[in-house]
Amino acid sequence: MGAGGRDFHNFNVFFKRRPEYVVVAFTASSQIPGIDDRRYPPSLAGARYPKGIPIVSEPELPDLIQEYDVDEVVFAYSDVSHEYVMHKASWIASLGCDFTLMGPKVTQLRSRVPVIAVNAVRTGSGKSQTTRKVCEVLKAMAKRVVAIRHPMPYGDLSRQGVQRFETYKDLERHKCTIEEREEYEPHLDRGTIVYAGIDYAEILRSAEAEADVIVWDGGNNDFSFYKPDLQIVVADPHRPGHERTYHPGETNVRLAHVVVINKETTTDYQNIEAVRRSVQELNPGAVIVDAASPITVDHPEWIRGKRALVIEDGPTLTHGEMKYGAGVIAAQRYGASEIVDPRPWLVGGMKDTFKQYPAIGALLPAMGYSKEQIRDMEKTINACECDVVLVATPIDLRKIVSIKHRAVRVGYELEEIGRPKLEDLIKECLGRVGTSGLSRSGKETGLKSDARVGGMKKAARKSARVRGKR
């Protein structure tokens, strides 16, 4: 059970070459539109799956279980509540199957160079600007840095095994969605090479060849695909309590060496301290870094007294469940007369987004998983009766869609408050591990997954199941 990312990785590192398992399908959740009705291609599925593996909508799961006499269902997507996960577990158990969550030991790959992983407790916590900060610190130390991004394979899977991005032409060549561009462009603007795709063992081989340090740029609130030497996790005091009630965000907090409490200048002190206490209870050994994401606006004078349409990062508003972001803060700070509700002017796929996520409210999420969705978003923006548009997305949306209204760009970067700073912790880590990486030992090649010695392998050897059972 996946969403076009963690599910593929779990298959690649554990199930792909194991004859005691037959994987009959991937199911796609509704988190990301349009990722079902595809096939995991033979080129990635391997010799045991010469026709590839079908990807179907999650509601079809009961029929698959009955048709193939399925024994086990693996849950493999992120940024969902613990209650949501257990409802899925109860559903699967009622269909007669085991329900499995795979952890780091059986899914993380090892690198020959040090790995710094940046993850979060929820989507929209400020993970991307934290990753950029880490890359800047490493470059100031004269390190060759490569960022490896959590997968977003929304296109032709057979062409997305290993993707390398160095220039904007690479974004065009790989036909990147808005969500992909939001994550890659800020790195490219700073001269950081980015890898992504589907086959993260091959991606690691390629990245190791041109990096002194690899920075894992996490997605949603998933944990790293690589065993990190330094695990940095970003927590959000705008959503206190979520650090212990969402999967696998709580796992990240418990794994963290460093927890960054972000956005401290735009929330209440009580929220900050609630998150601090929660982190200290879950992981007493974690170092806590206090931080903010200061907002910049290119034309603040265009906002005062005007009716503002606010466009925020899409996933942050949808499955991230944030009620506001940097755009709303900028509108309030610079005196907008009102925040315009876009719902009367929604077009096409934008209507579907609000139907699926009705709690979005009077904001417009930047949705661009397809050309049709980008077109519908552009039509919605231009139909809105507003004076100014606040573009508070990680990339400048004005480069992607034609906006007829005046448009203001809202930006944000990470800024630590006091000590310790990330620079201090990164230097300490690299001084401790040198150039070899904590996760390397003996004659390991850097591509050996803990999955090869993990508990699931032992369980498989002991299993009484008949070989080939689904």
C-alpha cells in the first residue's frame, strides 16, 4: 500500500529478489492524484516479474486479496495519523491478512560517504529550508555536496529509475511536476546537484562518485532511505502534538540526533514549549535547535489595503493539514484588507482537490501534478476577484503559470535562534566520522542494506509458508 515512493523502495530493497514472496500489486492512495492505473515496469521490477507489477487504486485491495489469496499487506506511505494507520490495519485484518510496517533496519541502505538526513514530523514543517541550510554549511566547509531527494515518481516510471538534476534543462528533460520543481529548483539555484528517482541503490552509487557528503532531503514525514550519520528532524510548533500522533513522524523524533523546532517567531510560546517537552519525553538524548523561517516579500507595498489571494505549498495544505502558511502571515503582516476565498472560482481539478480536502479553507494550494491541473490552477487564479496574488510556494509560481493580477513573491529561509547552531553540530559529526561515514564498517561496499541481515529475513527463513504463496 503506497503513494508512489516508499512502496517502491521497500519492494526494491527487500521483496524484489526473494523467491519466498510474490508481490501481486502496489495499491496507490489518494494522497497524490493520478498515480494509479500504471504498471511498475519490468526494467525496475526485475527478472522475477517479467511483466512488471500492476499499480491499482487502494479501494481495489479487497478484490486483490481475494483473487490472489494474499497473506500479507505492507503499509508504505507517510504523513498520516496513528489512528488512520490503525484503521487501515483493522481493515486489512478483517480481510484475513497480516498488516506490516517496515522499519529502518530492513529498508535503509548504507553509504560509503557520510550521510546527513533531514526529515520532519509533518509535511510543511520547514524541512526544505533546513536542507538548504545544511547544504550551505557543508559548502562553506569546502565539501562536495549532493542532495538526494525522497522520490516523487509521478510520470513514466521506466524513465525514472535514476534522475540527476544540475540545471533547469534537466527539469524540463524529466518533465517535472510543480511539486518536483518546488523541491529541486532551490537546490539548483544554489549550485547543488540533486538526485531522485526510484532505484535508490543505483542513485546512491552515482551520488557517491561525486560527493564528499550526501544530504538526504526527506519527503512528507518519512524516514531516510539511507542510514544517516547525523539525523536532523524538523518539528512544527504550529501543530503541537503532531510530533507524537503521526506516522512515521514520531519514528523520526525517536531516531533524531537533532530536532529543529522551527517557526518560533510566528507562534505562541506555549506551543513551542509543548513541542519541546514532547521531544524531550520521546527522545531525551536529542539536541534541540531553536529556529525560525523569516519571511521576505519582494513588493510589500502592493499588499496594504488590498484583497489578496494567497497561494501556499500544495502538500502542506492538503495532506499536511496546515490551515495557513507564509502567505497568510505575509498578508496579515503587510496589511491586506482581506484574504480572498478562491472557492467560488474553482475550475476543473481544483474543485476535486477541495472536495477531497475541504478543510483547506480560504487558501489556494499550488497543485501541479499534471498539465491539466496546472491549467485549472491558472484559470482559477485569474478568475478570482482580487487585487494581488501572494505566491508563497517554494518556487516562483509566476514562472510556471501566467497570472493576470499583480503577484508578490513570498520567500522563507531557516535561521537558527541562539545556540547550538546546525553548523556546530555538523562540524562535530564530520569530525567524528571523518570521510568514511559511521554507517560503514569492514569491507562493506556502501550498497549493503540492513535488509540483508534484518529481522524480516530471519522471519522469512523461519516461515512455514509454501514458497510462492502471495
